[in-house]
Amino acid sequence: MIRVTDAPEIRTITIDRPESRNAFTPEGLSNLADAVETATRPVVYLHGAGTAFCAGADLDVVAGLNRESAEGFAEHGQRVANVIERTESVVVAGIDGFARGGGVELALACDIRVATPDATFAEPGVQLGIFGAWGGTVRLPEIVGLGDALDLALSGRVVGAEGARRMGLVSRITDDPRGVAEEIADNAPDALAVVKARVRDSASSGVQAAREAEAFGELVAEHAEDIAARRE
């Protein structure tokens, strides 16, 4: 269900199971992690085939789980989200149409989330007596704030693209989300990797400041000729 296409600066990963709105099985999650981990391009563009980004976990799979296997499925999804978050490449989620549950959670793990005007978002698990457990209860409040996170997670309501942008769930609304990935890929690959690492650093502020200064020095030395040429 994962299709990979490589261009010089961008790896495009397509969640390609449109008949189920790109819902994930455990095997599909493993394939997604592998596609992200093996990326050698500075930018990864993640999107869904058909009319959905991703419906999250395949409910046919969930219906067959017991307590132990359900916990394992949740942990598997968490590991995949962590792979997306921690990969050196900048990961851009292009969200067109339907994003629900685990699909929202995987998008939350991406570095940048871009929606089309037709994108919709929801955490409908509570309507079934469950909830999104692929790291969403951690990342959602970090990204949109506690109030909006609780509202989304406890109500199960559907939010459109403009509502998602207002709360910070997505940063842009555009007819061409891939264009944002291409815009980012026009920049220096090593600078992209460094900026992602620095912004996502969870160390103390003092440690972060030291790492920031060190990384800046390394990049200035590496790009001295480019910087000098820009001054001329």
C-alpha cells in the first residue's frame, strides 16, 4: 500500500490504498517506516491516493484484536510516527481530503503539514469507544494547544482546512501541497537537516544554545564561498 517515487531532491511516498481511504494495516505501517528510513533525499513528501490522506487504522484489523494485540498495534503505530519525526529528511504532509484518527497522528509527526481547501480532520475514535493511540495524545496538545486538543479528541468533530490552519494543525492551505515540498527542497540540504534537528531538540535551553552555535559555525565554514558570493 506504499508507493515510492524518487526525484533528485524529493522522495514522494504515496499511501496507496484508496478503496479503504488509505487505512493502515500493521504491514502497511512497516512499509511506511521502511520508505521513510531509507530516504536519502533532503525532503520527503507524504500524501494519500484518491480522495483521502489517511483514515488511520484499518477497522477490520482493529475489530480482530484482543487486549494484548491492540496494545502491540498501538506501539507499532507509535514507532512509525517516531520514525517520521526523527528522520533527517524534512517530511512534508500534503493533506487532501479525508484525514482521520491515525492519519491525523501520522501527519502530526511530520515536520510541515499542508492542506488543500478540501481537507478535513477529525479524531473520531471516541465515537467507537476508542481513541487515536499512535502518539496523538502527546503531539496534538503540543501542536494545537491543550484546549483545542481536548476539543478535537473528546468531541470527534470534523474540522475543515481553515479551522485546522487557525489552530495550527496545518501551516498552509494551497491547491498544490507538493509545491511546498519543492519550495523547501530548493534550499541547502545540510542546512535543512540542521534546522530540523535544532528546532526539534528537546534538550535544556543551555544545551540547545550551545548546539545551535556549533551548528551555525559548521554551516558558515561549509558555505563560506556561497555566502561571500551573495555579498558581491
